[in-house]
Amino acid sequence: MQGHPAAKTSTRWFSRVGTLIAALMLTLGARPASAQVSKTLSTPGPSAQAQKVYNLLVDLENNSRNGVAKQTIMGQHCEAHKESYAGEYWVKVGDISGRRPGFVEFDFGPGNYTSSYNAPYVDYAVGFARDRFIYGEGIVGFSFHMSYPGASAKSWENNFRQNWMDYNWMGRVINWQANTTEYQAFLRDLSFAADKLASLQQQGVPVLFRPLHEMNKKGSASPFWWANHDPSQYRQLWNIMHDYLVKTRGLKNLIFVWSPYEWDGTYGGDPWNYYPGADRVDVVAVDIYHGNPYHPASFYDGLKGYNKPRMLAETDKLPVRWGDSRYGTVSEIDARPWVLWSVWGDSLIYNLGSTSPNDWNVSSNYKAIKDTYGYYSSYWRVLTGGSNATYNWAGLR
């Protein structure tokens, strides 16, 4: 594809009624005559659970487009390798707001500075994600910060472009015809994620899989090794990944998320030429870390033409904050009802990469977190998880 294609009520009675209304809206789905997004996944013959989760995402997207309802699944990325226990920040959201995220995402990387990705934190993360879905507490996802193919150590530093990498190197990574050393190394790394994803499939757990993200980051913005290359090479890399997981490994439980970086011209360039194609992508997303909490329409609107559910995959700010002496009223859910809105790791509390407080989220006694997770307006505007969820996640099992 080329070009751009209030108050909250917290009583138990309203909570129950709101949950029923939301469930009814999602059960009915978008009106057939005006639906714009198809429920066909890029994986032929997907698992029943993957199809149910995708149906929900598509219903949310179509409902929003057709004016039926504006609802967003709140999500939280958990950096298990940094947490005191896997899922710490999913729990922390509940400790602050009284409700848990309806979506939790972990990472198969970035590695533990050895020659293998194997690490206890990965297995803990897989177990935590599995339990959330099996217990009917939400849906789950994984990203994968992969070290460059052939790296002797799986580490955060080796996620990034190296000075010696050039067109010929990436050409070797994607040269499946010659079965190059670099191509073989890429598949070996990918096989680690495939093994974990296969174990989740065996247990009936669908996964929103978000690999090879932020491919449009500029060279001056510390791009990952798969980023800032010729877009045609990136598309080949994505297709190799997709074919390996779906065709070679036979995985049926995956929902593929394509997630460029904010294309503001400073850190990220236009992502359009990097799009792998409608038959290889299920959800289109964006990672946003700059600008005020009321994100520009260009990102939400720019993804609309792909006719896929739209996700804000990474950000450091909550979408709803009713005005007080610190900030004015902002409701990104009303302005742009992303199907999924996921906050990155400890940026829930701290400014990204620091230990200074994230004022938007935590000031006035965590007002933005509480306002977001308590947003009820005749029905639940946010779909949360855990034991007192505002959506019946058990119905997706």
C-alpha cells in the first residue's frame, strides 16, 4: 500500500448494567450493512480462540467507525526482565485504580547476555499471560526485541543497527534461496519465540504477536537492526517471519500486529512503504512517545485506510484525565477510540528511561490512571480485565 490510504459512575449497579450493555453491543457487532473491516485473519484456519479475539477487535473497530459505540481495551506492557515478578505493572494498575488492564503484553527478548534467549523471566511471562486468558481475565500479547541475527550475545545493545550493517548484510538475512548463514541465524532466533507460542497454542491461548516494530525509525533515532532499511527488504523480512511461524511451524493462534513508530518527521519517517500487505497483517498500530496526551489525529487517521483494527501499541500516557488545577480535560477515547491502548512498562509511573514521576499519569493521586480505568458513561467506555472486568473475557476461551 502506498500513501495514506462526566463524570464517571462507580456504583455496583451501574457497573453491572454497563457490563451487560457493553457485552450486548459487542455481541451484536457492527451493523452488517456498514461494516468496513473484515474478520478474516492472515492465518488460514486460525484457532477458535484467535478468531474470537479478532472478532472482538474488529467489532470494536467497526462499532467506532459506524457510530455504534466508542470503546477501548486498556492494556499494559510488562517488562518481565525488569520487574520484581512477571506482571508487576499489570497488578500495579489494579492497586491504583481498582481495575486491571484487559490486555497484557510481554516480550520474548531482549535477552540475558548469553548465547540463548532462555531465561526464567520469559517462562514466568508466558505463564502469567497464559493464566490471564485461561482464567478469563483478559487477552494477551508478546513483542520480540531480537538481537541481530548471528549476535554472540542476546542483549539490549544488540537489538540496534550496527555501524557495519549495510544493504548487502540485510540482503543476506532475507536470502532464503541461498540459505545464508544470516538467514539461518534469523530463523534460529525466531524459533525461540515459536516454541513459546506453540506451547500457548497447545493450551488454547491466542496471542497478539508484535515483532519487527518501529521499522520506520530514522537513522538518527537509534533504530533497531531491522529498521531504516529499504522498505522492500523489510517487507521480505516480515513475510519470512510470517511464513515461518504460520506455514513452517503451523501456528494458528497468532494475531499479527504491525507497529511503526510515530511518523512525526523527527524520529520516524513515513511508514507506508513498509506495510507487508493485508494478507500478512491483522492489526495496524503505532508507538507514540512525544507530544501532549491528546495525540495528533494524523496517526489514528493515517492507519484507517488499511481497514484493520487500530491499536496504540506503546505510549507513556493514559488516554483520559478529567480537568483539575494541573491539566485540562482530555479524553483520547472520545476523540480517537483506538481498539487497544497499551502503556509501556514502568512509564505508567515514571518518565520513560528515568525515575522521575510521569506527572500526567501520577499527579493528583494518580488521577489519569483512575479516570481512565473508571470511565463509565451509560456503558463502560474502557474494557478492563482481572476478576472484576468490564467485559466477559471468559467468553473468548
